[in-house]
Amino acid sequence: GQNIDQPTEMTATEGAIVQINCTYQTSGFNGLFWYQQHAGEAPTFLSYNVLDGLEEKGRFSSFLSRSKGYSYLLLKELQMKDSASYLCAVLDSNYQLIWGAGTKLIIKP
Amino acid sequence: NAGVMQNPRHLVRRRGQEARLRCSPMKGHSHVYWYRQLPEEGLKFMVYLQKENIIDESGMPKERFSAEFPKEGPSILRIQQVVRGDSAAYFCASSPEVQNTEAFFGQGTRLTVV
């Protein structure tokens, strides 16, 4: 079967750095997405990785290792507004998005 | 260029009634996906449609649920004879012809069955 694993919840301090991990087992791989979802709102796109390595975009970076079936989202200089759920999703061989359950990130002052 | 539009934003139905959820994809997007999200849970894929075609409905319950994406007009997710367990947020996403690009989400319809 297809499986995406992420921690259920993480807590971090304002101004700090946090890494949210995602491991996947899917039938084929055509890329991995990270989305941010604030409570009661729609998911919004953060990043897309299809090749191994680190993609940096401002305070957010995303890393992919296809051989390990592993990705992480790195958030730097955390702000209170970063409190949200972070969703990992993999595009499988049928170009179907397979979603993880999301990681709820709580930022404390 | 308007984003993905879903309506209504909130829908309340009594048990046994029908619920109709509408989704207008972004201009130029011909792929539509419907997802259900229960409180504190992740997105669950329901159905993937292109204009006038259902491509993948493997995530949709076999009974009471149906979806369409006509040549003209929005995509419709229809739930007949709703039950309390249907209460959830239903999100629609669209993507352009090239499928390996980001999906843009609508604001969702929150269905409450009383």
C-alpha cells in the first residue's frame, strides 16, 4: 500500500529553527510537495522537490532523498504566524497526490 | 485571475437531505480533485475529474456520493441522504493540463449534518 508518515505534532519556540520530517512509500514517484494549512483554511503551496537535494526559499527550505524515501521541511526564524499544519504529499506513478495526515506545529513565545 | 472558487462555504443539512457542493477551477485548469478532511485529520482523496470524465473515483464511497465536471459550469460533488458522519470539510483543488505541478485549493465547504 501507499503510505506517508509525518509526526502528528511538534512544538518550537519563536525565533528558533524546526525540521518536520516526512517518509513515504508509494507506487512510483513524480515529486513531493509541502503545503501549509492554517486552521479552518485551505492548504497553500510551499515547495515542490523532484530531484535530490535542498531547495531554499526564504525562511523555508525543503530537502529530498529519493533513495531513502525521505523529505524534510526546515523552517528558520520561526514566527507566531507559522503555527499551522504542514502537509507532505507525494505524486505517484499515476500522477495522483498521496497525502500525509499533516504535522501540527505549535509556536510558543 | 480568480482562484479556485467553492460554494457554499458553509452548508448545514438535516440527516437524509441532499448536499450539493460546487467547485469552479482556476481559469485554464482542466483537472479537478475533491478531498475530504475530518477534524484533526489529513486530506483524504475522493475523486479526480477532467472535463466530462471521471478519471479516478477510488476514494469515493460507493453509495450516496457522486461527482461530475460538465463541459460547461462547475464541478459538483453530490451527497445523497446525508448522515452525521458526512460532516467534514470538503476541499476542491485544480491543476492545469500538466499534472506534475502544484494543485491550487479552494477555501473548502464545511458541511454540518444535524
